[in-house]
Amino acid sequence: MLRRPTSRRVATASLAALAVAGLAACAPSIGAVPADDAANPACAPVMLALPETLAGDLPQRDTNAQATTAWGDPGAAVTLRCGVAPPGPSPDCQRVESPTGTVDWIVEASDDGTWRFTTYGREPAVEVVVPPAVTAGHSTSFIGDLAQAVGNVEPTAECT
């Protein structure tokens, strides 16, 4: 008699796990546009080293384009693309130091409140776009959390 309840519990737990896995598989992917150099082999180590969460509460989401990822909710997510054209020198270049590394970024803020960070001195370059829906509740300091992944592309120049 002891086996029967145990078997039922195991079966119930297994079904519950499958249901959760099935629901997770239905999570919407986020639309993204691949960068021109998304197939660059140097993007692979960057993509594999990205954190699963940004800013403590923005979970990583699947995207529909090569060498891209996102964190947050569809329509209001931080997006990352590897393989964008490396930017030239700019007065908007800022060095961001973090415990996992130092990365130089060209930082641009648009009139609508969107922030764009593009690595400087690395090829291929990585671009991170942060929409106003994210900055309403978070600072952009989480850009430092990407240093370990972005550091997989060796720098060839730095901000001056």
C-alpha cells in the first residue's frame, strides 16, 4: 500500500513539472533585427556568457534573430545585438568599470528617452538599447553587468 500513494505523488509531480515546462516554452519571443555582422564567430562567446537576468528583475527572453537577446517584457525590453558596425571616436565615449571587467561604450540618449550603448574599440561591436519603459524603474547601471560577456571581444582601442 505504501507504493501506491508514492507512485501517485511521483506521477502528479511529473505532470506538474511537464505543465510548467510547457508553459515556459510558450513564453513569447521578442522580435529583433540582426546586425549586419551577426554571423561573426566572435559573437558566439559573447552570447553564451550573457547574464540570465539584468537589473535584478529583468529575465532574459528568447529573440527571433541571430546574435540577439533581450531582457524584460515584450514591447518594453532591453535588447542586445552583437555584430553592429563599430562606431568611430566620439565625445560620448564612456568607460564603465565593473567587478567583471571594463568596457568603453558610446552612450546616446534620444529625445524619446531611449538609451543606446554601443561598445567602442571592439570588433564586432555590441549594441544595447534600453527603452524608456525600463529606465522608468531602473537606472542603466546594469550595463556594467554585461562587461564579462562583452569582454570576450578583445579591445583594440579605448576612450580618450
